[in-house]
Amino acid sequence: MTQQLPPLSGKVVVITGASSGIGEATARLLARQGMHVILGARRTDRLEQVVTELRTRGGRADALATDVTRLEDLQALVALAEQVAGRVDVMINNAGVMPLSALEALKIDEWNRMIDVNIRGVLHGIAASLPIMKRQGHGHFVNVSSIGAYHVSPTAAVYCATKFAVNAISEGLRQEQ
């Protein structure tokens, strides 16, 4: 006997890093499946293009310029979801950066940017969404990690460390709920 999954159509999904890559592809897929996607990213021109295209194809989509390193941006994105859709069913913390360099190159500004986007961005997404999900009595987090969390390669040490942190944060959140 196969178990039926609950219908996904109508779910409200917030996605960071939604102007390109995995975030954009996820938004397109979920909108096609009938979900209302709330998109956040820094590149507003790309966000507007994605929203326009999704709406033209019959999807429900809204967007807001979002820098995940700023808690208030994530709070505004989640507030938009509540305003236009009444809830947040899923928060996809997808935004990430991956500049590669050997540690000896001492690209400290790049390290700090990766830590801010890849770790702090996930924490901000959780901080903005968790109170709403608790109040609603439901909700899910999808924190996008990487194979780099499990296999470190040369020039990727800091990136891999940030993705290992995403896994640790995700597991901690799972255990607390």
C-alpha cells in the first residue's frame, strides 16, 4: 500500500536566493505545482523577471528585495508572505555564496561574506519564520546545504565549513521541535 502525500497546491513557500540557480529553479517548480511562492534576493531586476514570468504562466508569486545578512530584510520578506497569503508553510533558506580560494590567500573579506550569507542568512530565516510557524502550529524549514558539508576540497575550506554549520543548525532545530 502506498502512502498518499498531502496536496501541495496552495502552500505558501518563502525562498531566499530566488533570483537565480537553485532558488529560481525551485520557485519555478513549486509555482507550477500550485504553490504560492514568496521570493527574496538582492537582484531585484531578476526577481521581477521571475515573478512576471511565473504570473504570466498562471502561478502565484510575490517578491521583495532581500539581503539575508540583514535580519530586518528576512522579517520583511516573511511579513510579505503573511500579508499576501496569510501564512508561511515552508521557509527555504537557499541563499548562498561560494568564492573559492586557498586559505593562504587570506581573502578574509570573502570568508566573512560566506559566513554572513551562508550561516547568518539561515539563522535570520529561522528567526523570521519560526515564531510564525509556532503560532500557526505548523511549518517546515528547508536549509540548503552542500556536498561540501561532508567532503572538503582544496580552496573550499571556508565554504565547506559554512555548509557543515548549516547542517548542524538544521539538526539542532529538528531536535528542538
